Amino acid sequence: MKKNIVLIDLSLRFIKSINESKNVNIEFLVTDADHTKLVELKNLYNIKNIITRAELNDITAQKVSNIDYKIIEQFQASQLNSEHDQDRWSSDFNLKQYHYFNALSFWISVFTKNNISAVLLDGFAHGANYDSLALDVAKTYGIPGYVIENHMMRY
């Protein structure tokens, strides 16, 4: 039986080799691809859930939240990372919290409603809602996360 993973592959460097595996199914893909490339990816790899980094805030805003104070306390460090990452383009504290809580609710839903076995991140974790938050939520639910950075590659 194939294991479902979340693949965070902004540059699409690993998608082909992971897709060729007989043991892994890419259940969620987070990427930076443009619209044309997204259509090609859906057709080529048959991935149901493809999210672009730019669309994450729009997608997560449409979800229903089940966050309580216990969860908020549990992810305080993640919230700080998210807000610091968002400092790059916004100084609106309320908007940053809104995006963070929506993304937190989204990732909790992903890991509780889908049978995800691992998260694989190509590149550095930026503290963003699309990468670090996914890894933090996965860790809380006992799901392993793997970060493959460029300096780890051997030629």
C-alpha cells in the first residue's frame, strides 16, 4: 500500500523521482508553479491537491476552523515564526494573525482527515505557513518531516 505524503517542492526538483516510487503517493503538493504548469502537473502526476505558495492564504481562508486555546498555546512558537515570515510583506498584525490561524486550521485538517505518512520539504524552512507550519503540525501529530537542503546534495 502506498504511503501518502505532503510534498513541499517549490522548484519541482523532486516531484518526478518521488512520483516514480511505487511506495509513495503525493497527496498534497505545495509549489511555486504558474497556472499552465499546474494544469500540466495535475494531468501528468494525477495529484488531487496542488497548492501554490501564493494561493495558500486564499485557500485556507475558505476552511472552517476548529482551533481552541489549547491548540493556540501548543503552537505559540509556530505563530511567532509565521508572523516573522509575514513581516516581509505586511505590517498589519491582525492580517498576519488571520493568515496564520487559517493556515493552522488548514494543516490540522490535512493531517487529521488524510492518512499522511510524511512531509518532505525541498529547501530551507522559512518559518512560513506553507512550510514550517506544515512541519510543526505534522510533528505534533507524530508524522515525520524531512528537510532536504541544497548543501545536502552530492554531485
